[in-house]
Amino acid sequence: MYLTKEEEQILNGEAGETLRQAIGILVTLGDIYGADRLIPIKSAQIAGVSYKTIGDAGLEWISDLQGRVKVPAILNPAGMDLEDWERLRISPDFAEKQKLIVQAYEKLGIRCECTCTPYALEGFDVGYGDHLAWSESSAVSYANSVLGARTNREGGPSALSAALLGKTANYGFHLDENRVPEISIDVEYPLERSDYGALGYVAGKLAGKRVPVFHLRSTPDADELKALGAAMAASGAVALYHVEGITPEIRKRNFEDPAEKVAIEKKELDEIYESLRTARKEPELITIGCPHCTAAELETAAKLLKGKTVSKEFWIFTSRELAKRYPAYIRTIEESGAKVVCDTCMVVSPATNRFSCVMVNSGKALAYVPGMCGAEAVYGSMEACVEEAVGGTAKKEGGSH
């Protein structure tokens, strides 16, 4: 792997221990994956923020780092709402450790708006072909697929290292040859909004780590593509996908259709919705916003909840920037008794651990909640989630489309 003279000096420790560690991580990854050099990045998004997932060892490592990031960098969701953590019954001990983690990142010059949708924030605009070092699985999928940028699915330490250096190793999805479709997935019937999360949950298991190309009979919008990619990244390890005629790279490059072809039938998605009807328990908690709700999703939630009162715990997750930008939506949602929560999500917060059954409208959450929260997860549309939160009647309909 070729290093410039300046990079060699950093590797030799001439720029300090923090940068020596950072470039050492990137060079090691580059050697493993056959990178030829380091390349500049436009921004970084850093995982490893929730105290639930990194613990004391992670806090200690981050706290020892020195310096400032070289490019715009932002954090993944933390383990709690940083401004209103008591509302979800977070313990004071957890809150103290979580605040120390965020402060340690902030000392490095990283923006502490903790979100899995950095592309929705001001200052994190992403263009076609931009090189990034992002680590949250759904953000990586969205950047690569919907925006046509280039990033590997970085771990927390490698994304942080890239932010401190302003560079990353040139391998994986930074290279044209690794962005070619490897499996063709045909969906022969039109999809409704919530179907894209269910489709992603099924397709991720089929694709694994491969790059799929979808042939659809419907035209997804940006939020539907977000849901599709987030679910595939969780049920499989898909970091890049293409949709024929929709996503930018397949419209710019002349890809051949892969030799391997599979079809997903409607009954396979129906089985995902059936999880609500066949659940061992009634949902005790209903959540939406995994990935974090966009402005359009907050508007829809507000319209669905207007004039209603929830009878179950109902949490709606979004970024703090969007919550501040759209106070009318937040007010309408919270007048129903639902809670709008920022900085965290149902997956990385210990607040979810006290529930035994959680209803979600996200294929990503459906995949992660059982393992990370120890709860049964059931799936339904946003409309079904509101129906369940208000009257507890969605189960009779099987979480309908």
C-alpha cells in the first residue's frame, strides 16, 4: 500500500499517538483488503456511541484520543435522548456514562447530533461519486445506493480514524469493479409503502453480502428506498443495491444483469406481516423511526395521530435537527400521548429492554430487536402501528399492508 511522505511520518508517530493509531488502523485494513493507497473523504459518520454497545472499554479508548477531525463528522445514535433521558426511564448511572462518551467525541470536533440519517441534515450533503467513511448500516446503504456516493460499511474505530485523517483506504465499494450487481431480484407485483421494509427483510437474507439489483413493478420514493436498504443491511449485510431505472448508478453505468436471478413472491412478504397475528404476546411497545423519521414520515405520523389518544407506549424516533425544524408535527404527535425521541433508537437504547414484545414498521428493527433488546418483534405498516397504539386492534388484521 503506497503512502505519501506525510502519511509515512504520521505512521511513524511524528504527528502524535492518536494519528499514529488512526493511520495504523486504516493501513491494516488496506493491507487486508488490497488497497493501493489512502484517498480523501468528504465526511464521516461514526458508530460506537451507545454506552449499551461499547461499555467502559469503549469510553476509555475514546477519552484517551487527542486532536480534531479533518472533515465534517457526526455520530450514530446514542443510548438515550441526550436532553430528556429520564422520560424513557434511563438510569442515572447509564446517563452519566453516555454523556461522557458524547463529550469525548465532541472534544474531537465531531458533531453530536446523534442520528442514523446524516444525509437529512444541513452540512452533510452528499453528491454522486463522493467518497465517505460512514459506519451505520442503513446510512451506508442509502449513501451508496440512493445517492450514488462511495463508502464501505466502516466499523466505529475505522470511521473515527478516517475522520481524524480526512482519508480512508481505497478498497471495497470505493472501486468501480466492486459496485457491479451480483444477484437479480424480481418483484412481480406492485408494492405499497410498508412493503419495502418487508421486502428488504426477505431480500437481505437472499443477498447476504452481495450487491442486488431489483426489478420492480412500482416506483419507490426516497423513504421507501431508505426502508428497503436498512432492512437488507440488517437481515443480511447488503451495503449497496441498485433498482432498475431508479437509483443513480444503474442509470449512469451499463451493467449487465447478473446470471443469478431470484423472484420474491407476495406470500413471502405476507408472512412478515403475519408476525403480528402469530406473536406469543400482545405488543407492549410500538415504535417507528428506524432509521430515524424524515420530515415526510413525521408529517404522516402527525396526521394519523391527530385528535387520537394512545393507550400503549408509542415512541417515534427522529433526529433532533428535524424535531426542531418541524415543531407543529412534534406537538401534534405528543398531544396524542406518543413520545418523540431524539438522539437514540429502540435498538441501541436500554429503554427497550423492559418490554417483551415490540411492534415496528421497520425491517431493520424487526431483524435487530430480538437479539439486541431480548424482545419479540412484530411488523406492521405505520398505519397499523398507530392503530395498535390507539386501540390495540391491529393484531386482528395481521398488521395489514
